[in-house]
Amino acid sequence: MITIQSIELYRISMELKAPFVTANGAYVDRETILIEVTDREGNCGWGECVAFATPWYTEETVQGSWHILQSFLIPTLLGVTLKHPNEIPNIFSNVKRNQMAKAGLEMAIWDLYSQLIGQPLHQLIGGVKEELKVGVAIGLQSSMDEYYRLIDHYSADGYERMKIKIKPGNDITLVEALRSRYPKLPLMVDANSAYDLNDIAHLQQLDDYNLMMIEQPLAADDIVDHAKLQAKMNTPICLDESIITYDDARKAIELGSCQVINVKLGRVGGMTEAIRIHDLCKEHDIAIWCGGMLESGIGRAHNMALASLSHFTIPGDISASARYWHKDVILPEVKIEHGGVLLPSGAGIGFEVNKEYIEHLALERLKLNHSR
């Protein structure tokens, strides 16, 4: 049993080692919200709300999520006694959407609960792996030489799958050059909704390059047009932004909108919903992988737990801390060893949270307490 005594929010900004460029813009730092949940006995768990500062990915933003957390979600939890973290979605049911805010709180409670029972989070949720194979996302670059340098560097570090961002005007020629240089590289592309059905003939050219998948080519709120596109392409379509809930995944599978789903904890509202989507995809033989949101080490640790489930067979975006950050907020930092990431053996997320460093990074803090 967990009785929630206090919840503290930290809005932090972490400088990226290098700008991350997508079809929607370039990012030089990452604002995120870290969440510390404390129970009546003083035990604490950590989560992360992975909304971005601007609404380019979904409608959620850091400022909007802060408001939703402060005004609606946290008040529903303070003083509540829980038997299990999977009760959280029902508690939050009166708040529509706002998946990333919900997920951040739910993550913290999963961490706290698994610590209290003395079990690693990945084991608690039914994970079967001790090591995760990893992939990496590469943003849009200014030259082919830079793509080659990055791919060679990450391949040497042990990353097994490369994801390349594309957009109109920077797609077919780019993929052709990469496939020519790396004929056997596990390669996928991510369009971040940069195309529409008028581009079918253009996108069909990607079928010539033996790609693992094309991620989210069409609108973020669509599954119908993706079904039309998938029917005309051999390259598997992977849905990302389109899958917000279990029902979204179910409908996409029934329509034939995709052959792959990218499962992100923040996007689907937390671990409970992510596990349901995992089980659904396993039942219907839809491939899945665990995507990243430029998380701090706290969010990344939760991703690692999720990716330990049996049907996550494609290397996920679980990069080393040093891939993005000069210094992470967890100890030890996530590292790639022998081509993979070892899952931690400690209870909860299995990493020590560097609270002193979080306080140093904090742009804003807010603590809400249950008054007995």
C-alpha cells in the first residue's frame, strides 16, 4: 500500500551536446519536467513528463503539462492510498488526454512501488531480458560526410539500428546514398508527419532501399490514410504520433495502417497502457520497439524497463547518456557495453537520482503536500 504524501515538480533545462534537427526544427537544449513522489513514510520515486517546450510533436508542452499536473492531476493523488500503480489510469480518467503529464506521475509511482517491494521495475512488469540491443536516431545533417561520420561513430559504439530523419527535398537521394555506402545496415527513416497522400508515388521509391520501416509519414492524428499508403508500399509503416491509446493501436491494426508501432511511455500515458499495447501487438504479430523523447536518465530508465518485455524485438532508442548530455541526472549514467545496455539489478528504476544536480538545473520548482 502506498499513501501519497507529497509531489514535487522540477522544470529543468539540459543542454544537448549537439543540435537535434527534425523536419519540424532544431533543438539545442531540452526542457523537461522531473517528478518526485513521496509517500507517508518518506520513500520516494521518480518519473519524467516528456512534453517538449513547443507543441511540434503533440499538443502537449512543458508549460501546459505543468499546469495540468499542478491544477488537476496532483490534487487527485495527494492523500490517496494505492494498492498498485495500475490503478492510476482510472484515477486520472476524468482528465482527458494529457498523456505525458499522466505518464510522468505514473512512472514515479511505479518506481516507488517497485522499490517498496524490493524488485527491479523491469522484473515487476514481466520483463524477460537482462540486456537490451540499442539503436540511435540521427537528426537532419548539413552534409553527407556528417551522416557518414555519425553512422561510423555509432556503429563502432555498438548501436545496431540507425534511424534517419527525412523531409520533402531531403529523402530519396539521402537514403540512396546511405544504402549505397552501408548495404547491410539496419536502417529506418522517420518523417514526423512531413508527407501526405499526394506523395504516394514519391514515397514508393523508398521500397528500393530495403528499409526496416518508415515512421509516421502522414498526419499525426491519422490512421485511415496510413492504411491507404501501407497498401501501396512494401516498406513497413511504423506509427508513432498516431498511437496515443490502446484503442488507437487496436484500430490501426484492424485497418492495416501499419506493420510496426513505436511505443513511447509518455505518448501513451504511462506504463500500464504501454503494457496493454505491448500485449495487443504480441497477440496480432505487430512488431514494436521502444522510442525515445530526448529524455533525461530518469525517463530513459523507465524506457529500459519497458523495453525488457518480450515482444520488443527491434532495438529501441535507448542511447547512452553521453549520446545527448554532458552530464545526466542519474548515477551511474546509462552506457553502451558490448553492443547493448545492461538492465540494472537494483530495486525500482535501478539508478541513483542525482537530486543535487537536478536542483542545480531547475528553472522552476513546485511542491504540493497532502494536509492531514
